[in-house]
Amino acid sequence: MALGRTLRALRRQRGLSCAAAGEAAGLSERTVRALEHGAGSWASLERLLTVLEGRVDGRGLPPGEDLARRLRVLAGRRRLSRRALARMAGVSAASVRRLLERAEGHVAGVVAVAAALGVRLRCVPQEALARYYSGAALSSASHEWQTPGWLLERLYPLLPGRRFDLDPCAAPGSPVRARIRYTAAEDGLERPWRGYVFLNPPYGRELPRWVAKAAEEAACGAIVTALLPARTDTRWWHDHIMGRTHLLLLRGRLRFGDGRAPAPFPSALALWAPEALGRQAREAFPEAAYLPPVDGRQGIVAPAGR
């Protein structure tokens, strides 16, 4: 767990043993060790961070000092109800309520709720916050963009069991609910895909390979939903997306889980899927422009209500 690892690093940076840090915070050495393994109460963590002159933060969180309020604002931006957030995080609705109102609960539960919102929590020293927020989440050095939770919430009702069968390129802290996840080390490009697949690939040079893989696996029976940058000038777009998928051009610029500002590109959902699922997806995103899979030239179908 990133929170526990960064807490341990912060304690060592301050030159304190577990016993010394615990004594200063009024906690037992055992409690400090538990917190560094992602266990224990949030109140204990806050007491320890006061001694260590640190705080909990994470890219994608709105600015502010109050973690409960920041998570509450983020849940609102994602258009997630407390019940939906609890389901995504695997915690009770009561736990979500306590967290969003008073930042109370167990460390593991808080981390799970934040992850469901697309945020990986870390312990950072107070003096490092400026550097922490000046990372390259929106630069070409970072190609993994965590899927917004609200977008997933619209897709889950379309699926058996309200979850995907596979996430073939799962990034650390990914909020995607999937029965099977392939990490970068497991290399989803080299493995077979089965069932309902959600793909949010790295947006760098490997992107065309991921799109080609999706088309290949769809031809073998996989049902693939891909969140992609709408790069209509590229070969992969015309070879595998246009006219070959149920295509939803999303309105506006997405705020990805690891980005503090809107993405610098438009996004699209491409579904290699049966007609019925494509129709349901269009109904789930009525504000998006829809391009159907057809042979030959196609035109944009305007969003409903225009």
C-alpha cells in the first residue's frame, strides 16, 4: 500500500524509530508498525503525521486541508452517490458517510474510497507539497491516465454482475472493477482476452498496439470497451475505430483520476460489441455524439435532445 510505504519513508526521513515516533505521538510501537502496513485507525495516523510534520495527499484531490471535504468534492465531481462509492470501494455505506463527513474510519477503508475516486493516497512532508503537485501528470512523461469513476459507474449497469471480466493494462490504484487484472509486468498485450474487457491503455507510443490488440481479440469473441484519446488523424483510428466500433465522442475534456486539470485532448469510448450493448452504451451517455459501426461512409448521429 502506497500510504504505508510513504509513511515509513517519512518516519525514516525524520530520523525516528517506530518506538520513538510512537512515543512522541502517544501510540504504541505496534500501532506505528500497523499503520505502516496500511492497518489501524485514521485518527492514529493523523496523530503520527502531526509528529512527523507530514500530511496525506494525492494527485487528483481538490486543494484544501480537510481530507473529508476534498474527497466529498471529488465524489461530487465524479457524480458518485455514497452508495455507489461504497460499492466501488468495497466498504459499507456507513463507512463512506463517516469518512466523507468527518474523515473517520480505518486506514484501509479510507484508502479504498480514495482509490475508487481515482486517487492514490500518500504521506508527504509538509515542505514537499509544492513539489508533489508539480508532477508531470499532464505531460508526455506520464501516459497512464486513471479512468474517471463517474464514467465507469455508467458502464457497470450494462454488464453481467456490474463489473468487467478483464482489465488488461491495470495501473496501480486503478478504480476499474474487473475480475482479472493484468499489470504492466504481466503484459496484457501477450495474453488472451476473454469476456467483457475494459481498456484504458497507456497513451504513449504503445497505444496503436493496444488498439490493434483490442480489435484482434474482439474478432475472437471478446467484448471490448476502450477509453481512448480521440486522435482522428491517426492510422490506428481509421484502421480499427472508425466504422468498426460503436463510437461515443465524449463531450468536453475529461478530468482523469491523476490529473488536476482537464486533459489536453478530447476522449472517446469505442465498443467492439453486439448491437444491443452498443445501443445501451449510447443511452448511458446521451450527451455524447454517436457513430455507429457501418460498412462505408458514415455520419455523426447528434446527441439526444439537440
